[in-house]
Amino acid sequence: MPVREFWYHVRSAARLIAPKVVATSATLNAGSLESDLEKADLWLTPGAVEGFALDDFSFLSEEERRILGDCVARFLEVARQVPNRGAASETQVKQARSSFAKILELVRFDKYDDVDAFVLGKRLEQALEQTDEMPTWVRAMRFESGLDSIGERALWIYLMVDDEILDVEHPFDAVREVYDLVGKYQRRVSPDWYPFIHFRTVSEQRALAK
């Protein structure tokens, strides 16, 4: 799986910058990312995006594929100019940091726990975006993949929802509708992966992220 190679190289490069770049928070801040990238240049090598081939990312939207391809190309253009045994210049760091930050924003290590979760989660999100059925009180989604208790492949889907959903007249019915909707589309786009769907309020997620 070529995507896996690219994923691991980008993640390894991000960890060279600072542990917090491979974040566990609900969102990533673009400005904070660029600030961290400016502090060290160990990430600025062609190896940081090794394994990238645009054709392997058919599970992304057309816009996401365009952005990813452009950012990888611009990053490599600069990284290949950095001496093997020398530090990158300030200009080179500035040129590369924006592209690499955008790559990190797209692969979202804080949202997709592993490479399979990235691929499966993107497929599900695209399917759901093509419907008008997802309510606005579902604020975000997070994905993890692995094996379930009987050794079968599974995808854990965490939906972050507004705390106010607990105050509606029939909260269980509202949550159940979303549960059924997400499960239906997950089984449709990735039938070999069983979905385990969990709900967390925004306040619960904030507490976990601390």
C-alpha cells in the first residue's frame, strides 16, 4: 500500500519537529503548525514525503488531490536543494514550511489515527458529504482502525456532537438516526470493515484532549 509508506514518512518527519505536531486535539491550527516548522529543519528532506504518488490517492476529493499534489511538488523542489550535510537556509525553510504544513493539515494525524483510518475515514466522509442527511449538531469525526475482539477488521468512528443535543425532546432517537446513517454508508463504501460507532459531546472530547 504505497499510501502507507507516504503516511509513515510524513508522520516521522512531523515527529522530528515536535511531538505536538502529531496532535491529539480536535483540530489543528495552521498558524501554530507553521510556527513549529520554523523552529527546526530536520523535516526538510525529500524523505519526508517519500512514497508519494498522486494516483494512489483516489479516495480523496479532486480538490484535496490537487492541493496535496501541488504541496508535495513545491516541498520537494525546495528539499532537493538543501545540502545533504548542511542546514537549510532561512529562505528555504520559509519556502517549504507552508507546503509541509498544508500536507499535515490534510493527513490530519489528530483525526485519522492510522493510515487505514485515513483511507476509510475519507471514503466515508465523502459519501456522507454527498447527502443532506447529516445534522449540523455533528461537529466532527475521528477514526481508528484495527482488529475487533474476534480478530476481524474494524473501524472505530467517533462522532463529536454538540452538548445541546442532550437537551432535545428525544435525544436517543436523534442519535440513533445518525448511528444508522453512518453505519449504512460505512458498510457501503468499505464493506470489509465493521463499524463501531461512538458519540462524544464536545465537552467530553475537550476533556480527553487535555
